[in-house]
Amino acid sequence: MMKIESIKRRFGRSPGWAWPRRVVAVGVLAVAACLGLAAARAQPVPTVSAPAKAEAAARTALGRQMFFDKNLSADGSVSCASCHQPEKAFSDGRKAALGVGNRAGLRNSPSLLNVGHHRAFFWDGRVPSLEQQVLEPLTNPNEHGFSKLGELLTRLREQAPYRAAFNKAFSMPGTEVVRAETVAAALAAFVRSLVSPESAIDRFVLKGDKNALDAEARAGLELFRGRAQCASCHLLNDDAGTGRVQLSDQQFHAHGQLVYPMQAAVRSRLAAGSRPADFAKANPGEASSFGRFMVTGSVEDVGAFKTPSLRNVALTAPYFHDGSAETLEQAVNRELLGKTSEIKLSAAETRQLLAFLRALVDDPSK
């Protein structure tokens, strides 16, 4: 409970077939229509000038205000924090997000901690910038529910406190300051401020503090690095230069042998003349499970999703893109099965690996 309260105080209150480019583009546009997602090839959000120090703080404060404001949804029922709750490491504890009208989305809400250094966003990596990512949920019919972004902009412009906050955060004399790019810049500024405090794994790996993990967690770390093969995707490094172990390679992976039947079925359907767009039209839920394939059109990407960081993994159940693993133990067992059926852990080894994973929770005192 102390950890949850500290997190609240820190971050705020809780409320092989490569398709031609033209074919892939058509498929992505159809996914946008069927799944309520913006097209992966959408135009990037126009940027705004780099802020001065005072403006930078004002942008982060404005982004935080919008992040927790339910008025930034069509019916006033959800905010960004509805699906990204501080006490759950900015996830929501559900299999799939719930948006306006209690509509269920198609994928699990991942943690937002430390995403500021990521190179691609969403489970399928369909957009390359945080500014694009923060705008998409606003016009998703299963999330914030605005039919177009202009509706939100009008609502913000009509509120004097918001207009004042935008004017403080952005120096744009003689022009309308409440616009798509400033909304994106402010929300992105707040999300970039969601950085993990130091944890035991940082002290152990980066500072050489051998007392940071207990004996059982250390044994679990050896399994993580070795026979369990976890560290091949969940990297124990700090390539972003944050002073924190990242625990993700930022790449896209499928569950090995678990997706081979799905890949074979997709390959057969493509050979018969189907296109990615056809999959989305016929069954949006099924198309969502195809992951990165719906962006690239490559069969090798069927079932491939972005590697989530394991920081705070004990707080972010349920697991995987569809929330299909309710417990950390179920998630571990599925990961091992997806790699190879030859990886067998004893009950004691599974307990050690789980002890290590539970030690990845951020230290709120730091």
C-alpha cells in the first residue's frame, strides 16, 4: 500500500510474403476503419517549436491536466488515466481497455512508464512518435470517442482556464494556440515525464550492488539471463542512457511455435487472394490478434507484438496484448512454451524466476 500511495504522490491522482506497398497501405486503411485505429501511414503531427524552460514546465503541467480530465472524451466518462492508472504503473488491470459508453477495446493497456525513449508506439508499432500516439485514442470510437479531433479542440477553446494554460505553454502570438499539434505536444510532454525511480534491478545491474536482490531473486536473474532465455528480448541494459535498466529490446516478436498455425492459415488465405484489409473487415478481433502483420503485410509478422518492458510487471496484470494471462505465473509458462517445448523449469526454479520478476517493481522511496 505504501508503494501505491508513493506512486500516486509522484505522478498525480488516480481517476515470408511481403505485399507491395500500395496493397499494405490499403490494408492499413481498412484496419483503421474496422478497428478504430489511425492508419499506420498517417501524416505525422506537425511539430511546435522547442520550449523555453518555463514553457517546458507549463507544457508538462497542461499535459497532466488533460491526462486526468474526463472532459476530454465525447461523453465525459473517461480520461487517459482511466486506462493508465498511476497505482497500476499506468496500466489498468483489465484484459482490454474500456472507453466511452463502456465500450471494450481490442487490446490490453500497457504501462506508460518510460515510454518517452521508445521508437515505435502501440502494441503493433504503427506510429513512430509519441505525439502521434497520444492523439489516436481521442478519436478512437472505443476510447475517447470523438468523431474528429476538431470536436475536442472546440471544447478546449471554450474553456477559459484551458486557453490560459495553452497560452502559457506555447508562444504563438497572432494564431490559434489550441490546435492538434499543441495538444499533442502537451500530452507527450507529460507522458515523457513518467520516468521510473530507481529500483533494485538498477542498483544490482548498473551499480554493482549485490545486496539489492535477495538470494531467490538472484537465482531467478540467472535463469532470466540463461536457460529461460528471457533476457534475449527483455534486455538488461540501459541503451537509452536513463540510468535505468530498460528490460525491452523495442522489437516485435511472436510466441514462436504458438503462432505457427496462425501464420500458416494467413499464408494460405493470402495465397488464395485475400488481403490484410479483408481480414479486418471480416473479423476485427481476429485482425487485432495478427499484430504487426496488419502494419507490414508480412506473414513473418503475424502474431508479433512489441516487447513490453518488465519494469513493474508485478503491478500490470493481466498480461500480453490481449490480457489473456491473468497471473504472472501463467505469463511465464506461456513465454517458455512459445520459445521451445524443451525449456523446462522445476517448481523451485519457477518460484525463483517469479521472485526476480516481482523484484522489478520501482522503489517509490527513490
